[in-house]
Amino acid sequence: MADRLTDDQISEFRRAFGLFDEDGDGLSLCCFLVLFILRRGYITAKDLGSAMKAFGQVPTEAELQDMLNQFDSDRDGTVDFQDFLRFVARRMEELKEAFRGSDLNRDGFISVDELRRVLTTLWGKLTDEEADELICAADVDGDGKINHEEFLGFMMTDWPTHE
């Protein structure tokens, strides 16, 4: 299948894989699940639970079913590779749309001012320190603009709920 993908598609899937590889070591629950799917052809909620336990997580049955439902596009109770690819494509499109929605002047970057406005819209009133902390986390290269890659990394971070 990989030999039929364009370089752009492979690059896009590589970025998608990076979204799930939290510590950048190339090993992730997502990678494990893909290998499992490729070997057997599908996974079930029970398989997902076993994989998560191997990674030190202990989800409830309801959480497992919710996770499986995110991937199981044909609702047959299993996740095959096509389900997984549809999930990744859907998630990538959501993130692209979020980037476009945050790029208020449509220049292909999110400026610090644009990010500050978006954060305020999402979370309400932020202190200057809170906004600056989030902006510094997003603007990895410190150029005053958030590019698409920085935005993806920022969006995949588990931020505490702002109150």
C-alpha cells in the first residue's frame, strides 16, 4: 500500500503519526495499534484495553468503547486499517481547519496577537502571564509566528482547564 502513496501523502501520515508519538521515541500506543491491525487485520475493544495496559494505562470498559467508537467508522465493533486511516484523515482535517480559523489574516502563520485573541475567545479572560506562557509554548522557534508544525504540537498538548 505504501508504494501507492504520494510523497505528500506519506509526509502527511508521518505528521499524523507524530501527533500520537508523545515523547518522540517512535513508539506509541498508536504505532502499536497500527502494527496490531496490520498483523491481524483488525482490533477489538478488548485488544485496545490490552494494548493500553501494556503502556501503563487502565481504562474502564466504557472508556475503551468510546475510544473504539472514535476509530470504528463502519460501526462493526472492530477497527481495521481503513477505519484507522479514516480517523487520521478526519483528525488532520480538524487540525487544519483549526489552524485556518486561527490564522485571522490568512498569511499562513498565526501571529502572537492572533493566538492571544484566539486563546481569549476560547478560554475567556487570561492574565498576561497565562497568555504569554501559552504563546511561548506554541512559538517553539521564537520567531513571533506559529507555523503549521508548531500549531500541531501545541494543539496536541494536554493543557489544564482554565477557570
